[in-house]
Amino acid sequence: MMIPEDVFDQAIVPAKTSHIPSRTSTLPFPTVTPDLPKVYTQFSTEVGHKTLWVVCVVMGISSLVFYGMAMRVPVQKRLFHIITAFITTTAFLSYYAMATGAGLTIHTTTIKETKLHVITEIVERQIYWARYVDWSLTTPLLLLDLSLLAGLNGASILVIMFSDVVMILNGLFAAFSYDQAQGWGWYAFACLAYLNIVYQLGYKGRTAVSTKDNKTRVFFGAISLFTLVLWTLYPIIWGVADGAHKINVDGEIIAYAVLDILAKPVFGFWLLLTHDSMARTSPSIGGFWAHGLSSEGTLRVGDAHDDA
């Protein structure tokens, strides 16, 4: 027989503790928040924007002048005028695109990464892709001007123009590379293509022009050297701008603007004014260029019957 007090004592005895911990006794799992990479932004300002507009106007006016100069000479001697006008016209359209914001984009490049492939520093920089479209069209035309002036053969002209396009495209790929190591690889390929241009123009061009009159030889030597010196500065600017990110976008715009004005309008005026002064010795192109498709070489109805 149980005494009521014993029943009460048993009721208040605590139950055995479970081996499964309760929610309140569980410690929170530690979380680790990774460090975000440092982001450096490089965008143009009002200075760069105004510079683009100034060069756009210069290219536009130069194009109109070159077309006017072309109209003043016989069609047989307009080849250099047309090519040079196309160069500045393309540059005008390119600079208009860049000045209005249609020819640029923002590209992110990794500049520092740990051995565990953790990105610690990146750069967000404006890339003016319209500039590369411009160069891919205008620089082959400019080389065509010099090649025709020197009298290079067709094979050499094809090689020099192809090397130029390869150079420009490698520069474009380098500008849009994911990291700096990849970009410098494309940059090296572009420099190799440029060395071939120097060889074709500097060595083969001088050999070809040696058979021409003294004035043409001197002029080609001066204008080709002027061009190669300017073109050597382009990859240097790319290296410190898009490559190493050492100068800002405004500095890049101004540097390229000066080079583009010298390499296109100044080059064009020098070429055409000198070419026009050598009208007696400058090449003259007839045939289809001057006269189009005429009756020459065609068979008229009745010719065969008459010959019979």
C-alpha cells in the first residue's frame, strides 16, 4: 500500500536527461564572409568628352577639304585623294560615335589574384571600341597610300595590309582580356605583326621606290618615317593606358587624339599637296578607274556578220 506522500515524492523526481540536445543548447555555426575585391574605376570626364568633339570636327573638315581637292584634279590622278578622304571620313564617324557615347563600353579586368585564384583587385575602365573599328579600316588605307607611292608589288601590299588588320584585332582582343596576363599576350602578337609592317614598308618599300625619281624617293622616305614614328607611339600609349592602367581615360583620349590628327589630317595634307605638286611625275590611272565600262572589249550585234 502506497502512502500518498510517497506518490507525491515520486512525481516530483526529474526525468532522465535525453542525449539529444535541445534547440536552445545548440551553438550557432560560425560563418565566414569573404573579403570583396578592391574595385578601381577609370572613366572619362568633361575634358575627354570635349577632346573627342574637337577631333571629330577636325576630321570632318579635313574630309570636306580632301574631297574638294579631289575635284580639282583629273579623275586619273584622284586615287590618293579618294583614299585619304576615306581615311578621315571613317575617323570622323568613329569620333562622332565616341563623343556621343555610342562607341564605348565598360570592361572589368583582374589586376591582382592570389595563388588560390581569389581575385583581390579589379579595374573597371571605359573601352572605346569604336577606336579599333576606325583603325581596322583607316590604317590599311593609309598603308595603301604609302605602298602605291613607293610602287610596292601586289603581293607585298596584300601582306602589309593583312599584317595591319592582325595587329589591330590583337589590340582589340588585348583591350577586352579577362586579366592582364592574357592582355599582354595579345599585345605581344600585335607587336610582332607591327614589326612585319616595318619590314615591308621600311625595307621593301625603300627598295621599290629606289627606281623612281629623286623627288619621289625623298618624299617617300620622309613621310614613311613620319608614319612609322607615330605608329610606334600608339602601342606605347596602349601599354601605359589599357595595358598597365597607369594613365587615366582622359589622358588616353588626349594622347590618341594628338596622334590621330598627325597620322590622318596632317599626313593627308602633306601627301596630297606634295602629290599635286608632282603632277607630271605622279602616276595616272586610266581604264576602268577613269572611264568605267565602255564599249571597248564588248561584242556588238552584227560584228561577227560584218567580219565574215
